Amino acid sequence: MDRRKFLGVGLAAFAALVAPVAELHAIDFRATKPKAWQAEKSAEAIKEMFGTAGLKKTDKIKFTAPKLAENGGSIPINIKSELDLETIAVFQDANPRSLTAVFTVPKNGIVNYDFRIKMRQTAFVTVVAKARDGVLYTMSQEIDVSIGGCGG
Amino acid sequence: MAKMKIKAKAKGDIVKVKAMFTSLMADKEEAEKKKIKSEYITQIVGTHNGNVVFEVTTSGFMAENPLFKFQFKGGKKGEKLEFTTTDNNGKIETGKKKIK
Amino acid sequence: MFKLDHKSILLGASVVAGTALFLTGCLPSSSNASEIKSASAQVSTTGVGPYAPKMGALDGGVTYPREAGKYTAYSYNEQSTKGINHGRVPTANELKAWDMDIMPDGTGLPEGEGSVEDGDELYEEQCAACHGEFGAGGNGYPTLSGGSQERDENGTIKTLKNQRLEPGMDAPKRTIGTYWPKASTLIWYIRDAMPYAHPKSLTNNEIYALTAYLLAANEIEIDGVEMDDEYVLNREKFLKIKMPNEDGFYPNIDGPTAIEDIREFFSDRAKNIGAGTRCMTDCKDPGMTGKEATVMRIGYEIKDVVPPYSMAKDLPPELEDKIISKAEVLYNDNCKLCHASDNMGAPAVGDVDAWYAVAEKGFEEVVINAIEGMGGMPPKGGNEDLTNTQIKKIVEFMIESSKKQ
């Protein structure tokens, strides 16, 4: 019993030691950039998130979204790129606050994310991506949301 | 309550992952309208062999029951993929799945 | 209506009509006993599963070889026509061929087995294109999973009581897990109608696997056992399934006392249906309780539409005389509904990237996909009347006009 207890403690202690190391990679942008999450408009939110540096338009990051969304509650979006990116943030102007999601790309990670967002009205969706060399890329697309569609 | 739904498939060096998490994703305004408690996932972290392979900070403007698809390098069949989600009420949930 | 004095003549006509609908067997008679034997042999060799496709066979029916312009076993019809004006009593074979549903009590449930994991693979290949990953819905096709199964104090599933009183509120969530009372509906529908592009193409083991996967995605427990990836569903386990909302329907319409139950339910309207009096005027407060009826608040004006709705009654602007090709006409009639935008998940005409990806497969391959159906697309876009050449022309048109833009 003692031995088992000892082993149990050992494992727990080990887990406690390992966990923070893994956690170190994870950045909680809600803690580091609290103001960005409160901003109502995209321009403001981008400024809070990435500072005032100039944004570069690019076609090297592919951002796919339906032009007309039948169901505003679930709009599929895909972001794909060959560039070495560090952070990808998604903003929209359809909801009370702008910042929707921030992806942290691990080193040597593949940038190919699919996810779904909610939009209450027709608006622009803007993606801002920070490359590992510090350059900020951006692109945006207007998504038409049909209100009261069958998907609701 | 509900389980995380995770699906990971190794193809050569690349693992393709699909994951769906259960949450109403209701921000303050939406929750007021629906007369429920605000509940949304704020952060999702996916780890493989102790390395973070997927990480996203989210808000209540993601669709209900958020679904993500992504890819990462270096995973093999049979290895484990782990996800941890944290929501705005501080609830932490974890889920695991073997790579197929 | 005219009476059937010349029943035999009409019967002859009904036989001709009937051959188009049911391909029928007869009871044995001395004159064509050997033919009957071969016919009944065909019933049993229709292949694996009740619907294994067979050239020349109609849906669920039996085909007979034709000789001298007659369906051999069908030339003599000995079924009773008593009391029937048009037609006759069906034969045993006909009943067998048409009585194909799977009932909640297990009648018609095939033998077979399939694991959640196999179902997962199949789902990904054949179902996810329309029903979404994990059955989460999308693309305009039904949502199969999701919706909390949490219950209120009366045992009713909460998400079923959602009311969309204002824009932005949730509708009731009716998925397999929250709404469907019986699992037999699921396996029966998969067998008979799915996948949309190739119905009846799944084997019995595959329909069990898919059913298992969908039940697992809805977090259904069978006999207290949680369904994990390795869970294998078979006939025996299937009969033990109790769906979460099985008792959520009223009145009870099953069982020997069903009719009495229904009568009893409707006899006390005030208790079981509502206030008991129908409100015809000024219905804001029908029960005179001083509270506005909830349902009265449904109905809102859609204002925030861009561009705003117009009340102008102008005719649509006249189009210039434009010569459009035959292919474009066919495209407009058969394909445009889905391919005009990317809403349905189909590559939109005009989307260069999407069509580049399609064209990479090779033109021939694309045409074959269009003819045989692919993902959510039914064969030939759902119009069997199109010829292969026409399909080829349409695909050509779609690729070309996507290049132009």
C-alpha cells in the first residue's frame, strides 16, 4: 500500500511538473490582450490586438467563406497559407464585439484551419495574421447573411 | 456533460484532425436574449506528446458546438491527442483520442 | 363512374398497367408450375439485402422473363378480384416484396453487425458532405446530432421546448438524440433512402455500422453501455435500444390499448390540449388570466435586410436579346439551383479556384462524377432524363463559364 501510495504521489508530482511546461506554449490572449476582446469594431480591435503597425494586403493567405450564408448561426470559414505565421486573428463587424478567435500556430505548424462563426447580420469578416518575422498580413471579405433563413 | 468528439487520421507525416466541442457559445447579449447563463469556450488547446499542436482563444461569436479542422506534422498512428477546453465560467474539460 | 360489367376486360387492362408497377408473381397452377418455380427462385436470389440491385428488376419487385409478348408467370392471374373494382388481391410474393419496413418491435430488422468505428469511416465518405461532420448539420440538409438531452422537472427534454419568439432565439432541436422516439426509423431510413446519391447501395453490416455511429454521436446508451469506437451493434443489441425521447410523445398510439388511450386523451380536452375554449376574437388573453398569451408575441417584422424589401410592383427589367446555348438552358433547368452559389457545398459556377480544383481531376472524371453522382449530388443532378452527352455539354459549359469570369 505504501509503495502504491508512493507511486501515486510520484506520478502526480510528475504531472504537476510537466503540466506547466506544456502550458507555457499556450497563450491566453484573453489575459494578455483584454482590451482587444472588448472592442466593438474591427479597426479598433485590430489596433488593440496587433498595435498600430501597417497591415499588408496579401493573396498568400487564402481565406474562404461563403459569399451568401443561409444560416447566420454557423458560417464555415477556412484559412489556409504557406507562409510561416505565428498568430491568426479573426474579426467581424456583425456582433456586439469584434474579435472572434485567435489561433496560435505552433512552430513548423500547418496553417489550414476550418471553423464556424456566428454572424447576426451582413458584414465584413477580416483576418489579420502575424508572420514570425513580424509582418502583419490582412484580408477581408463581405459575407451576406440572409436573416430568417431555414437554418435560423 | 457531453463528450468531445475528436477524429484524427494520420496520412504519411501529416495528421488531419477534426474536433467538435460542446458549448452553447452564448455571449452576454445572446444569453440575455435567450434567458440563459452566458456560456462560451474561451480557450482550446490540443497537445500531442506534450507539444501544443493546436491552440485557439475563442469568443462567444463562434458557432454553437464549435467544430475545428486542422492539420499538424509529426503524429503517428496509435499516438494520443489530447484537448483541453476552458470556458468563461472557469470550467475545464479534457478529451483524448488515438490517432488512426 | 361506370360500373364494372366488363370486369374481365378491365382486369386485362389492369394487368398491363400492373406490370409496369408491380412485377408480380402468381399462385401455382398446373399449366405454368415450372415457370412459377423459377419465379419464386428469383425472389430468394435477389441478392444480399432486400434491395440488392439487379438489372431489369423494379424496386423491391420480381422480374419475369418475357416470352411471346407475355410475362410468363404473369399470363394467368388467379388472385381473387371479389369486391375489388380495379385490381385484385396481392399475391404472397407481392406482399413480401412490398412489405419492407423495419418496425419498432423488430419486424423486418435484418441480421448483421457493424462497429461505431466502421460507421465513422462510412459516414465520412458518404454522409458528411451533406449532414456535416459528426452529424452537426449544414449545407441545408438535416442535422443528425446535437441538442442537449437535459430534461426539465417533468422529464421533457428542454431543447424541444425552445420557442422562437424573437429573431436570434433557438428553434426546438429535433435531432435523433433529442426527438426521435424509435431507433428503427433510423436504420430503416438509412437502408431505404440513404445515401442520397446512391440509395440502397449499403449492405446490412454497413447499415448497422452507420446506425451505430449515429447513435454514438448522439450519446445514446444501449442497455446502460456507452457506445465507444469498438462498440459493435447487432440485431440483438439493437432491440434493446431505448431512445431518450421515447416517452415524450402523447397520447400513446402504440399497443393494443392504443385506440382507448387516444379516445381518453381527447375526451378531456381542457386538461390535455388547452384551455378548452377556442378563442376567435381579441385573443391576446384567451384564458382571461391577465397575462398575454405567449404565442401572441410571435410575429415580427423583418426590417434589417440589405437591400431593404421593396413594395414597388415593377416588372423585372427586360433582358437584352441574348443568345444562350443549349447547354446553358440545361444548366439553368437542372444544375443552377445548387451550383449558382457555394451555399450547398457545390462548386459555384464562376468560382475559378473551386473549378480549378475540380478540373484537376481530369475532364472525363468530372463528367463521370456528374453522371454517377458524388457527395451530396445525385446522379445527373437528379434528372435521369439527361443523356450522358448532355451532361458532358453542361460540365463543359460550367467549366468554361467559370474560366471567363
